[in-house]
Amino acid sequence: MKKYAIVGFGCAGYRAAEAIRAGDGRAEIHVFSETGEAPANPMLTTYYVRGAIGREGLFPFGPLEEIIENLGLIHRAEAVRRLDPAGRRLELDSGPVGPFDSILLATGAESLAPPVAGLDHPRVIQMRGSADADRLKAIMGDAPPESVLVVGASMTGIKIAELMHAAGLKCTLADLAGWIFPLAALEPVGRRIMGRLTEMGLTMGFGLALEHITPHGKTLTARFRGGREIEADLLALCLGARGRTALAREAGLAVGRGITVDRAMRSSAPGIYAAGDCCEAPEIQSGRPAVIGLWANAGLQGRVAGENMAAGGAGEAAPACCRPGVLQNLSHFFNMDFIGLGDVRRATGETLVFENDDYYLAAAGEGGRLNCLNLLGPPYGGGILKSRMVRAFSGLRDNPSEQLALLAQYGLPGDFLAWLDQA
Amino acid sequence: MASNLDRLIKAKIPGDETGISIRHSLCDICTPVHHCGVDAYVKDGRVLKVEGTPDNPYNQGFLCTKGLCNRQYMYREDRLRTPLKRVGARGEGRFEPLGWDQAYAEIARGLGAVKEKYGPHAVAFFSGYAKWYRPIFQRFAFAFGSVNYGTDDSVCNNSGVMGLKCTVGRVAKPDLKNSRVFLGWAFGGYYSAHMAVRGLRGFKDRGGKVIIIDPKITPAVKHFADLHLMIKTGTDGALALGMARLIIDQGWVDRDYIRNHTCGYEDFTGLVRDFDLETTAGITGVPQELIYEATRLFATIKPGCINDSSSTVAHHANGFQNYRAIACLLALTGNFDVAGGNLPVLDTYIYRPAGFSMRAAHFAGELRPDYRHIGAGRFPIWDELVPEFQAVDLARHILEEKPYPVKALFTLGMNVKMFAGTDRMIEALKSLDFFVNTDLFETDTNKYADLVLPVCSSLERVDFKVYPGGYAFLTKAAVEPLYESKRDVDILFDLVKVLGIKDELLEKGYEACMDYMLEGSGLTMAELKKHDKPVKAPAFKPYVPGDYTREGYATPSGKFEFSSRLIAKYRQSHGLDPLPAYRSPFADEPDEEGRRKKYPLVLTTGTRLPNAIHSRLHGVPWARSLRPEPTADVNRHDAAARGVAEGDDIEIVTDYGRLKVKAHLTSKVGSGNVHFFHGYSEANANLLIGPHRVDPYSGFPAYKSNLCDFMKS
Amino acid sequence: MKYVIVFDPDRCSACSACAVACMDQNDIDIQAGERGYRRAFEWESQVGGQALCAYISASCLHCGDAPCIMACPTGCLRRSLTTGLVIYDNSGCIGCRSCSLACPFGAPRFRADGKMVKCDGCHVRLENGLKPACVRACAFDALICLTGGEYQKMLEEKAESSLVKALGVWGPRG
């Protein structure tokens, strides 16, 4: 009987467990999770705070007990302190475990926090897990603040801003970058979004680097490089997330921005896999490894890792592979849908803007071949365009013209479709 | 989580558990040539969903786009709920509800006054597109004492029927099942006759050759055509004569058939001399090689048959003769009344041949008064062949009061937008003393009526229907008539009493009338009531090809008349040509060349859309969502030359009027053509067509060919 | 039993009978801004100066390895165990658009209340021995519903629709 270990139990860990169980009905699957919670989706925290979903909604695969039962897991709510890749063992506070036939690192990501003073104040919040969400919900419940400063216009940042704005708070959105979504938005689109937010009554503070936070009674003062100060009752720090790679790094595995894996989710050490937000896998546009921190990616990677682990892993001739991802940003906020596809830094060629009553699009590319696309407007068409880009980056050129027909059905601008049709 | 029962109800699963039952009815949104069987899913007296009836002998379970709209059609928000009496000025659209008894009393008063003052013929009876009540309505009009009964047949398929009657005495339909080559003249199918497409698919799968003659690229062209002749609109007669000359010159003629069963062949060969390949190609725009190849295929593969398209080919100022010219190809090739050719048919009941006889025509016409009807003498071929008035003359007659006044109209489902030069018809309606209309919905026509009566849809009534193969079907109401609406025939039977009409059959009511018509079929109403699906009539007799030829054709000569003896009677008086001579579709226009310069494009109205039939579905959101705005299909190059882009507002201009619509750019429409569907209240195509543009043989309007131009609006 | 809804563009005329049947089955309220889960339409493109026209009927393709299922952050989407179709319970939907961005066909739509809706393959009808409404309505056999076995057999005899093939979403998964 084979023994597998999964370290971290989020989306990737869960999908891996599922795949291992499907491939090997008798395997021992050991899961180690610090939180002791069911797999949670960090993206849902703001929806929970807003009341769009109940607390159970944070856990899309259901309660932990059910999962353990259904997948036949051996679950331990304990942190893993050390990984021994050669021996395929793990060290917990309570002692060593293993050896295992293979180990999956699915440790997820943690919030980025700059080394500045004042972060430990109770009215400074960061959003990653369900505990953060509970805390924010409590703050909003008993003595709701009047103003909020959101530092970091990340996915979470803008959702917090939306939430606070809807609750009637005076809201400032600050970020180091020159415009919103600097990695996903082409400048005209980023500025357009900021213009819309300003129209809605938010204050924009872009190009600002946080230096420190000082409490004054019930308000906090955030000081930025250059001397600018912004006061608010509540400060939300949303600088984005970084893969939790310490375990891998200390064990000597190759680590970049995340644990380096190939398309079969194998790390540099035999028998050790990584999946989800903690790893960097090949990105299709650049061909280089990148962390694409998306729920769907984590799921796919976890599944591929699980399949390969169950199939015997390292030595397999034809392991299951993840289709390389493409950078994407999907933001549904303030009654807007922003979709960014592709890497802004690789936005070569001409940048064209297309517009009609419904859509505002900026496309970078050459001869109808997109390398970066921004879409503001209804979300429809985003998936079609994404699949088109992924195909193009994969070297496939025979895009079915029916795709353009579908886009026309969704009302995308005719001149944009004509431009695409050149490819 | 929803309970299992909730899931089943939401999914509309029929059964005892859900309380959803299936009732068998029929769809009469379009023509009686279809009237497909409908399965209505009913719960608590409300229709939840429709599907085609799987074992219906005609539609075998399939409904078209329009038929699938039945639920939203019957529950349209603008359904009339009660009888209405006009309180505002004519056209203003202000009405007050009133009870049925009061409405009937008003009708008795209004019609009575006109009858008394001007005589019974001053009351004209007219039916719009609906057909199911017609024999009863026609008898009703005649029993009232008026000769003036007319219908939308004046602009529907009668031109083609008359053309064939003049030529060979009967309509003839393609016998595709036994054929090897199909000359799909104006065959579209997909948006007007879904079952014909299934038939053609089978034909094609069996190896049949398909030639399609159509000025548009259609799905049928794409999926079926071995050859597509993209003909210039309205030049069908020239193509047929060119093909005829080729058949004669190449010796592909069926000499035995010509010798034994036709007359006027010599004159006909003289007529076609002018149509050599070069001339024919020049007129029709079809390349010579394609004409040759199509003719060779059709004339040398036996048997072959020709599509019978009643409106597309006939709705031109030259349409009647074009139709006859095409029919002549059947005689030349010996494909008339043979298996796999075109087989003669007789209607059993309301335009539907079913292989047995009923006494519907006799019932409808036996009381017809002998009097000069509206339009008499203007279109003599019509007068000879159709026991109705030619309604294109109705507006003129009312306005001019010549040769006698018509002061009241009693109409069922009249649609003013049907009339070319709708504005003139409206003017006529405004001048009437009394006008009653029925409809399901609020309509443009109702606005001019003194009284409007609400009627119900086919799913709300008992209806009698026949289908090919000897089938008869007495439907049962799937749900009760909505609101206070009634069946049209019930209104007529009520009025027989109110108006004191003396006619034994009408006084006895619906079942007695139907039993009278059913006599000889082997069926009775009592028998039909026992079944909830179509049953076979004992009198059904499958047609044996050649029977009609053996008994002699119903023409003056008893033969296939290349040169019509009936038409010859009016050669002198009306300048009609007994041979199917070709003239330009615009030859009736004064200064044709000058007009063509001013209006370089040809407007075709009524080209079928999948989601519309006349004006009936424009108000149904599901149907309307498929093409939300009145939109003309224009050729890409013509649009580019006028600076018009997709979705632009354009103005279509003819000598008669102008209309603002949206442009859809396409390559499926040939350069020089504009196609626009009719029946829109906000963009009525018949404001672009003058009432004077009619075919002198049939009186039919030139819906399909009018000189026009368009420009960015 | 697993089912596959197969579209044959060589039989389609974009008549939209399928689309209307879908609206009738699913009580689509056009006036409230909704649209049917299946749509049919024409498409013309110019290839080498020649006009090519296509007739298309499109809805959710119930992909073998459906990217929307993986993308849904709240677990609303799943594969039906009885029919193999991609079904959903949108009571937990947060309207985040993730499924929409994952779908190469743009199938998921969002209602006025923000909840995702899409074609569910009429899986309850299938469970009860009825065909999906669109398939039932197609008089031209452009849409047919096959069992998994029949579908495999068809693939051996005939190539798959270009759209599906090009996008490669019909995998052997599941």
C-alpha cells in the first residue's frame, strides 16, 4: 500500500487528494494542514464580509469531516517544520512522519507585508484567511469606521474598497504603481478605470510607497515616501500575496518566486511535487515559470500532481501535464468588469483602442495576433478571447472563425473583430 | 436544495406527480399547408411549453421557429380581452370595453343600416391571413346577401394556382420521393417549410440532383445545391423560356407527351426562339454554362420535378406568366403527372390536399349571389377562376364608389399592412360607415374599426384539419379561450341569430356544417370526437400517377395548354397573351429606363425570416429577439458604395415612399438587391410599394420587385 | 448514462428553432433583459476574397474536462452523475465571472441578480427519458443527442465539429 503526503490543504491540496484517491483506491493519504479548516478559498473573504455568502460558503468543497470521510484521508491539523526530500519524510512539532512514496507541497500563499512600523495595530487588517474575514466582519459590525485607506490595489484591495464604499465609508485607494492593475492593465485602460472610480467618489493615491503607520486616537495616519500623509479610521493592507516557499527553500529545492515545477508539477527533488499558489509553473506567453495565483490553476495543478503521484510519479514516461497558463486578471467590481489577458510587459506591437456602447477594449499585438488585451464592459467574450490567445501562444493559428461569430453575438466592436480576423 | 418534485416541475416533466399533461392541438401561426401538430404541456389550465406531436402524420414531431413561439404568441401581452368599441377618432386607438351582447347589437345596427340604405353588396366581408374558418365565413357572407367576400388569397398563393389552372387545369406538386432531379425554383425551405427540408435531405441522401434557382444564397443553396442559379429578381420567365428553347433545340423534348397531351406547342416554339442562351443569360444574370448545365441535368435525368413556389415566383408584375413559363418545362420534359414528376392535386379542405373529397367548396359557394363583385372586369382571369373579389381593388372601390358604394366592412383578422399602398387602404377604411374587425391582438387595423372582437388561438379551440395521406383531425382545446375571447366561427354562428340570417345549415351551427362538408369522406363529427389525434378517412384513395392525364385535363381543350384558351378570350379586351410571354418585371412602369437610373436597385419584400410570418410574430418577444429591429439585407458592395456600415440606419426610397430601417450587410444578397421583411408597424414595407403595381393577369401586387435605392439616414 | 449534444454545421440554417425551444423550456424573459442559453446565428467571413457563410447553433458544450467547473470558486458547477452534463446550483453563486473567463464559448451568462445561468443540457428531461429541448426542436438533425457510446462510434466515422476540435475541449476525461 502506497503512502502519500499532502502539505497544505487548499484548492490544490484538495484536488490532489481527489486525484490520488481516484487513481489509487487503497492508498494512505496523509494531509497536514496548519489551520485545521476545510479547504478555503481566500478570494471569497470579501464576499463573506459583505454577506453575499455565509461562513460555510468560504469552504466550497464542504466541511472538513465530510471531505476526510469521502476521500478517506488521514488528516492532521499540524504545521510541518521540515521537509527531508531524500528520505521523503516530514518533521512535525510532534515528531517525524514518513517515509512517503511522494509528497505534495501545496502550502499556498501569504499576504505580502512591507517592513514598516504600525502593522500590528488592531485597525490595520490584511486579508487572506477566514480569520481575517471574521476580524473585519467584527470591525464593521460593532463600531463601523467612517473612512478607510486601502493600500494595494490588488484583487483583494479593490474588493475591500468596493465593500467599504458600499458601506458608506470614505475610501482612498493607494498603490505604489502608476496606475491600477499595473501588471494587467494597459495604461489607457488603467487610467480609465481610475477615472471611473474617482467619479464614484473614491480618492486615488497612485505612485505612493508606504513608509509607516501611526495611530492617533481612533484614526491612523499613513505616511508615504515623499511626505504625503493620509488619515483613515481603518487601514487595509492588500499588497497581494507571495507563495509560501520556506519549507521548500530550506530543503534545498529550486525556488524562484515560487517552488519551481515542470508541467507535471514535479519539483527539482524526485518524488516531491508542488501545486497551487506556492509554485511557479511554465507560463505560456513567456515560456518562463510564473506564479499564476488563480483558483482554477491551483485546482488543475493539484489534480495533475495527484494523478502523477498516484501513477507512480517520477519515473512515468508520459505524465499528466498542465496546459500552461496565461497571465490573467479578472475583476468584477463597482459594477465594472475588467479583464486583462496576457503580460503587459510583453505588450509589443501597436496598442489599439476599440469602443462601442457596451465595450471599451485595448488590444496590443500585431496583425490581429494579440499579446495583451484589456476589456472593460460585459464579461462575455473574455473566455473566448482568452482561449484564442492561449492557442496563439501555443503556436496554433487555425482559429475557428466561429469564435469571431460568437464574439459578434456578444456585441464586441465590429472593428475589433475585423482586426482579429486578420490573423 | 430543491426537492425532487420541484426539479421535475421546473423541468416541465409531464406526469401525475407534476400535474402536467400533454394535449394534442395544432399550430396555425402560418399557412394551412403546414398547421403542424402541437403537443401543449398544460398545468392548471395554462400552457407551459409546446413541442411538435411525434406521431402527427405531417410534421412528425417537428415545429419550426415560429411554431415554437406558440406559448408566447397566445399569451402575448396585447391579447384582446373583451369586445371593444371605438370612442376616439378613427386611427386614434381609443376604445372602451363592452359586453358581447352589446357588441352584437351594435353590429346588427351597423350592418343593418348599410344594407338597408345601399343594399347587401355594400357590405363587404373580408378575411385576413387566418384560414381555418373560411368555408363558414364565405357561406355566411353569401347568406347575408352580399357577393362581396374576399380574402388575403388575393395576394397569397392564388396567382400560381391560377397560372397552373390556365395551363393544365390543376396545381401540381413535386413527387420528390420518386424523383431523381429536383429543379428547386425559388426553393428556400429552411425558413418556411421545415418538413420540405427533411424531404429534400432524404432525396439528396438517395443520390438526387438538386438545382436551386434563387437570387439569394440560402441555407438550402449551401447544403443541397449541386447547381445554384443566382437569378436576377423577377426574370424567372426569361430563364424558363431560355431553358425551354435549349430543351427543344437539343432534342430533349418528350415528343409523345407533346403530341398526345398538349396544345399550342408550335406557337410556344415560336415564342422561345427569342431566348437563345446569350439573351437569356443577359436578362437573368445567370452564366450561359450554368443555364446549359442546369437544363441538361433537369431535362435528361428522368423523372424530374419542379418546386412549386406560390409567392416568390408569382409576386411580380410579370409573375403569373413567369409561373406559366416554368410549368411549361414540365410538359416539355414529360414530367407532368408521372411518378417522380409533378403530380396534380386537389384540395380536400382549406387549401390542403389529403387524398379524399369534402364538400367544402360547394358548402362555401352554393349561396353566392349573382352580382358584379368588387374588382369585377379589372382582372378577368381572376373573375373566371376565383369565387371571391380581388382585394387589391378594395380600396379603390370603397374610395371611388364605382360601380356602386361599399360602405361597411365585416372582417376577420384584417391586416392593412398587407395592402401595397397601405396609406390608401387606410384612407378607404376611414371613409366607411361601419367597420368591424376581429383579432387576437391590438393591431394597426383595429384602430380604424368601430368594433373589435377578441378571438382565440388554435390552442384554445376545437378545429378541424386534414393532412396528406387521408388524415382528418378534430382538435380539442388545450386550454379554454383566454379572457372573453371566442372562436371566430362561434362569433359567426352567434351573428347568424342576431342578424336573422336564414340558412338552415348556418342556423344549426358548427357540427352540422362540418358534417355537411364531411359527407362522402366516411367520417362524421361524432366519430372524430372520439379521437385526440388524426385519423384516416375511409374515403382516402392514394393518387395513381397518370389518372388525371387519362381522364383529360380540366382546361378548355382537355390538354396541357402552352397557349391558354381561357386567356385567349381576353386578348383583345385586356391585351393578355395566351402564351407565357416574358416581359420585364418593370415593364409596367412608365419610362423604365429612366426609373432604373434613378432607382438602380431592386427591392424585394417578404423574403422569409425564420422568426417572422407577416406581422404575427413581431410582437412576440422570443421571436423578435432574433432580429429586434426592422432590418434590410443589403449587399456589402452596394453598402460600401453608399458609405453604409453594419447596423447603420438607412433610408430605403422608392418612387412611392421612403422608410427608415437598419442595414445588415451580407454577401448572400446579390449586388443590386435589397431584401426587407414586411409587417412591421414602425416600418411597413407596403408604404414603399404603390397599389398600382399589379400583375394584369392575377391582380397580384409586385411585392418582390420594386425599383429602389438606399442611403445612410 | 452519459450524453453528448452534437452539433452539425452542415445541417444548420440558424433558424433558431433550438434557441426558441430553449427559451420556452427555460421561461426566458426577454423583456427583463434575459437571453436564451442557446443561440443560433449566421456568420460570414471573407476568405481569399470569397464570402464564406456559416450557420451556427451554440450553447454550453458540456466539455469533457469542463474548465468552468475548475474555475468556479464556490463550487456551484459540477458534472451530473446521471447524465454527464455540466450542471449547476447557482444559490451560492457570487457572480464573480470566473466561469465566464474560463469558458472558450462564452456560455455562462449573468442574470440581473448577478447569478450565473447557462444551458444545463435539460438534464432533468434526459433523466426522464426526454430529449433536451433544443435537440427535440431541431427538424434538420443539426443538433442531436447521443449517448457516450454512440458519440464515440460517430467520431470513428465522422470528424468532430471544427469549433470543438479546434478548441480541444472534448477530452476523454470523466
